[in-house]
Amino acid sequence: MEKEGEQKSIQFTRIQSPSSINTFKQCARRYYYSYIRKLSTLPSIHLIRGKAVHSVLEDFFKLNIDNFTEDSYEFELKVVLNELFKKHWSKSYNGLQSLGLSAGELHHFYTESVNMINNFHQTFCVQLKKYAEKEGFHKAFQHLAPETEKHYSSKDHGVRGFIDAIHKIEDEIILMDYKTSKKPEISEGYKLQLAIYALLYEEKHGVLPDKVGINFLKFNEQTLAVDMDLVNFAKKEVAFIHENTQSTEMVDYPKTITPLCKWRTGQCDFYNTCINE
């Protein structure tokens, strides 16, 4: 018998993530194929490139900067960033070759990615200079370096996620995600992802982050102020997904027909399965 005041244990069919939730909201059938049937997905240039870029930025903030100089740290950081990208792009060689892209197409994505890395470098160095003038380069770099790729999981809400960067600057806590998107817009899907990050952080640390945001590497950073309305938005959306993904029957996951099913240069990973069922 449950004692008075004792919290009831909540059982979840599966632990959700921002990705799984946004997949369900985009197309319930796609969610079914991916998270219930667990059909394999195809590699894509965007996933491979995104992983490479994220790895670069994670490694960048773990650099040993003892031998960097006050006079030329901007140049040295740029060289290191570009070398890191070459390394991670090379590590992706087999995956890139499996895509069947032409040499020209691969060169386009490589060049575009390098431009993103250099844009990040330029933006970061603007912030770095501000603090380096007061406390020197080495302390400034340590001051601005975030915690990276931190995993959070909520037992109360059955949701988890990896936060790309957690900044603590001038008494502000800012959670950031890196995106290689074509447009610098915080869409509803991105907003939900950031709201879930705020929920996860608040549950673990007992304090709300001040801001959540996205570094659109091709463009700039955009942030949202965090309040309980944003956290409650995340709780509501997560609960909705749990309520609607209890079944394992395909009939309970209807198709949503949109241009994302099939387009000029590609199609949904499950397109062929979907049209035959």
C-alpha cells in the first residue's frame, strides 16, 4: 500500500528525446518505424557533417592552451579549428563515400562546413577579446569555455537529451545547441528542444538556466529567456507524447503526408516501406 506523502513511481513505455518528440509531431508513422519497429535509417550528408562539426567544437573547448600566445592566439585558434575539422572530416571518409555524392557535391559541403567553423571562430574571438583585455587570453578562454556534450535524463518526465554547451558567464547560465541549419530561425521544433533542455537542467540542478539558445553556425546565435512557462510547455509536450505512444500497433500511428515524404533530391528513410503498408 502506498504511504501518505509517498510519490508514486511513474512507468514510461520508452524514454523520449527532443528528436523522438519532434519526429512524432512531424509524422506519427515515422515515429512508429523509427522508435517502435526500430527500422534502420540511411546515412545522410547532413548527419555526417553535423557530427563532424559538433566533434570539432567539443574538442576545441578541451584544448591545452598553455602554449598559445597573447599576441597571436586568434590565428592559432583558427589554425587549430581548421585542423580539427580536417581530422573529423577524414574520420567520416567511409560514411561520406557511401552517400554516392559527386566530388563537386562533397567539396561544396566541405567548403560550407569550413565557412561555418571560421564563422564560429570569428564570433568567439569577439567575445574572447572582450575578456582578454581584462584578464589575459588564457583566463579569458577558460572563462568562456562551456561544459560540452552533457547528458541529462529526467526520471519524473521520461525524457533525456544531450546539451551541446553549458555556459556560465557573469552569473548567467546559458544552454546552447549548435546547428548547421540553412536558416537562422528558432522553429517550434527547436523551441521545444530548448524547452526540454531547460526542464532537464532545472530538474537536476534545482535552478532555471537564464537563457537557452542555438548557435546557427552559418549565421549567429539566437537565445530565448527561460521562465516557468517555457518549462511547463516542455512538460506538456512530453506528457502528450507519452500518452500517445503507448500502443505498438501501426494503425495507431497515422501517416502525415507532406513534402518531407519525398522531394527532388531525397526521401524519408521509410518512404518505400510506408507506401507499401
